Amino acid sequence: MTDGAASARPVRILLADDQPLLRTGFRMVLGTEDDLDIVAEAGDGLEAVELSRRLLPDVVLMDIRMPRMDGVAATRAIVDARLPVRVLILTTFDLDEYVVGALRAGASGFLAKDVPAEDLVTAIRTVAAGEAVVAPRILKRLLDRFADVLPDPAASRPKALSALTEREREVLVQVARGLSNAEIARALSVSETTIKTHVGHVLTKLGLRDRVQAVVLAYETGLVRPQR
């Protein structure tokens, strides 16, 4: 297969929601896109995990609240199994307390269920490309909302954190505060390319998949404190 043919492969999607009507709605929206392919549907978290193992979709659209196994546990099971599958959480409320748990478990981001169709399509493509879809400022507001449980007393500061250079730690703090690469570059008087390199080193050294997980780690280890 040529590189062009490989790049043209549709993004394979698994829909996981216990409400058939919602799954039908998502199928109707996504089915109009040539580069998106819904390969299966799951009505609960356990089925979502089983189908993820068997079909290896690129992206799972995962509802938070489902029978047998909720979206947080299902996300954790998929991530712990090291499947080449990324999870995009769907929630009824932007500040759903379960979203924090899902992001900690390894989800690549979250969206409200009433998100505009074009935003949902863009988010799926973004996640499939290996990026996170939660804007840092939105995630910051989410974490600030649950300041009482942060930092997580069960989360010890990883040894790898000490392996970061002073500049890498500084960049991590700025990422956790919601700044974009361009904004960090201006604040530190360096190029945006340099910041992208630093962010990449941070993710690699800490064993993180994306900057969403980096923000969560910075908060739950106390590197950055939520605002009251």
C-alpha cells in the first residue's frame, strides 16, 4: 500500500452510548463524512472495551454514564491494555465530575453531547491524528472547579518529573495554566518551534500521550495549584 493510500484510509469509529437514539443521531451526522467510518456500536462500557480489543477502532466516542461499566472504567481498560485506540469522552455537562476521572484514565479529550456537528467531526479527526481536543483553558476551568480534590493525595510526583530541565518544567507550568505554544513562546521570548520541542520532550520524559494528560498531571501532583 502506498503512503497516499494509507493516508486516505477512513478514521474508524466505535460509538459507545447506552441510548440507541443518540447513537443513531451520531451515525447520521458522521455518516455524511467520506473520511469517517463507524465500524461498530456499543450499548455499555464492557461491550465498548470488548469491541475495542477486537476491532481496534481509531477513536471511541465514549459516553460517561453507561451500565455494566462506566465510561471512565472503560477508558482506563482500553488505555491499560495499550490498544492503539484513542478515546473521546461525551458528556451531558461540560463540568461533569466524571470527566476529570476520564482524563486521568487516559482519554484524549471531551465534548458535550450537544456539540455542533462540525465541531464533533473536527474533534474526531484531531484525536485520530494524535492530538487532544480539550482546549487548555477549558480543562483549567474544569480542574479549578474540582479544586477540593486536587492535588490527588494518591498521586505521588513521578520520578521523571525531576528529569525535566528547568526550562521544561517552566513550559509544563505554562501549559497547565492554559497558555498555547504561541503564548508561551511570547512569554519566554523564544520561537514557537522551540516551545513545541520542549512540550514534546516533556511528554516523552513523563510518558504522557498529549498535553491534556500533562495538564492533569501538573495539577494532581501539585506542580500547579488550582485557583480558589
